[in-house]
Amino acid sequence: MADELVLLDFWHSPFAMRVRIALAEKGIEYESREEDLSNKSSLLLKMNPVYKQIPVLIHRGRPVCESLIIVEYIDEVWPHKSPLRLLPSSPYDKANAMFWADYVDKKIYPSGKLVWGATGEVQEAAKKEMIENLKELEGELGDKPYFGGESFGFTDVALIPFYTWFYALETCGDFSIIEECPKLVAWTKRCMQRESVSKSLPDQYKVYCFLMELKNKFEAK
Amino acid sequence: MEGGVVLLDFWPSMFGMRVRIALAEKEIKYEYIEQDLRNKSDLLLQMNPVHKKIPVLVHNGKPICESLVQVQYIDEVWKNQAPLLPADPYKRATARFWADFVDKKMYDSGSRVWKTKGEEQEAAKKEFIGNLKLLEGELGDNLYFGGDGFGYVDVALVPFYCWFYAYEQCGNFSIEAECPKLIAWAKRCMQKESVAKSLADPEKVYGFLLQLKKAYGIE
């Protein structure tokens, strides 16, 4: 079975982490191929000619691109592979889950990048926005154990990889996420108790070092 | 507000048009409420507190936001008529990918065509046409992006067709000359009542764009 499923991966990518988590939740075996993003493989360029980015899930030789689309695909192809459907069955709840996963893409990723990647006024503005965004997510979580309700679900998968950015965000932005969003931090700890999550996420400090290398590369240009 | 379907929309919005088309394809009756985006209504702010944007679909009093999420919702709730997404998971993933491509690329590259001038505009035109050619490649010799039948990607993309005239006027170029197959596809879609009724008049869109340019201080 493993030779049917290949993930073109990059250890530090929050988008690739989403796919790893989804595959682990479903207990699906696959081959992970780490890409060198400064020297992209011909396989990656062939499988994702439009964006040339990871993650790419190759299933029986056919590529699926864009992390949330991949997670949805996994959920649809292997619905029986777990007691857990990542997406809710009710159309309204499903739409809500997709809305908040899209929110992570539109808000958390761009503002987060500027908090660890920028300086001065740009960084300050991004920090303010990031805190607002995290609070907005905390509001959506409410008193539920997961964004998916009682069960870990699609929005949880979409957001939890950004937990790996927390040390970098706090260090660069000089603020405390637990002070600003205690409920959200409690949720991250709950997610990290799941093996699918803890095995798919790299260590925060290692991610911080990687992001600082990236930052230095851009500043050097 | 209880029961029924309401659409909070703005007449030139390509994103709103997607939802109008999907509702028309499924023959769903709904109340259309035009929004003034310079003076947002309490209803809009209540129904979309996160982004404060249109379109907002309200079904049985509950809001759904983001146009592609709305189209998927409509497709699922009213699944017995005019299916927009295919049944096969791989084909669904492919359809979602290309609709997402339209979201990521078309609006921004189109906007840069009318917002810029000189070299910047030439670069914007090149990028815009490049994106359309990629879409043309994906269409291939099919009648629609959905294959033989009108589908999800067609819904996602065709609203931009009524903005093409405005882009062409601002950028002084012909989209048909560059992408004849795509224009043929768009005209084919326009023969469908759901599309013809949902898209704004290109001349009116151009008039609206000229007003926008004035407001932005762009000549």
C-alpha cells in the first residue's frame, strides 16, 4: 500500500504538517520524500507545475496539491479508515469548518510571517493583527475541546501546525501567547496529546532557528 | 430572517455572481439584498463579523461566508439538482484546485491591470494573460471545466468574464486575441440562463471601474 502514496514534504512546512496529521489520524501508510526547496526535484516540478510547492500528495501516480484540498481528499477517499471523519457531515457545520480553515490561511499565515520575518512598524502592526486573529479563533473555539466540537477535526488540523511557530512569534514579537489567549494554548496542549499531532510537528525551537535562517537570507538579499 | 434563503451581495462582485449562478442552477428562490459597501448594513456586520464582506448567504437564519464555501454548501444541500462538483474524489480535488487557483490569481492580477500604468501595467497584463492561458490549458478541448457538463470551476471563473471588457479598456489589449478558447468557453457559458442572468453588464462594470479609479485617484 505504501508505494501507492507518496508525500512530497518539507519538515518545517506548516502546510505539509497538516497532511502528515491527516494521514496519521487515518492510520494510512505512505512514503515521505523530503524536498530541498532551494533545489526542487524534477518530480515536484512535474507533479505541481502550477505552484512548484510542497506539500504534494501523489496517490497512484496522480498529484493532489494545496494542503486543505489534500486533507479533504484524504477524508473523502478513506472515510472508513477511522472512527474519525475530519469534516463534519452536516453541510452547515462543514461550511463553518472550511470557513475557519480558510481564515487560518488568509490571516494567521500572513500576519505570522511578518511577526517573525519583519521588523519595526511592519512587525508591530503584524503583531497587533496576529493577537486579534488568535483571539478571534479563541472566540470560535469557545468552551469546546476542539474546533471540531467533541472530536478533533478539519479546523484543528488546519491550525495546529502553527503551534510550531509560537516560540518564534513570542521571541520576535516580544509577547506571550498564553497571556493573550490561554484557552487557545490549552487547546494546543490538548492537540499535542494526540500521537498524530506530536509525531507530525517539529520542535518549536528548531523551527525558530530555521525561520531565523530564512529571515537572514531575505535580509541579505 | 427565519427560513428561506437570503443573499447579501453587491452587483459587480464576481464572488457574489458565483453564488447567484449556483442558486440559479439549482432553481432556488431567494431574496437578494444589495449592499452599500461604503456604508455597511447592520445585517452584513452581524452576518459576517469576521471579514465584513459580501457575498453572505443566509439559510434558515444562519450565515455562510466565502463564495467557494457557499457554492459547495449549495451543492451539498440541494444535491439532487444540477450537481456542480463531481462524485469522484480525485476529480473533486482537481476541481477545488482550479477554483482555488482562480481565487489566488485572477482577482489580484486583474486588479493590477487597472490599478497600474506603464511598465507595471505591462507586467500585470502579462501575468493576467499567463494565468488565463494556464486555465485554457486545463480546459483543453472540453466544453466546460466540468467536462461535458457545467460545473464548479466554471462557476468560479465565469463571473470574471463580465470584467474582461473593463480590463481590456484599461489595459488596451484584447483577451480574445490571446485566449480564444477561453472566450469561446465563456460565450458558451453565457448561453446558460443561470449565467446570463447572474453576470453584470460589461459596460456597466466598466462604468463602475472608472468610478473606482477616480476614487483611488488613478487616471
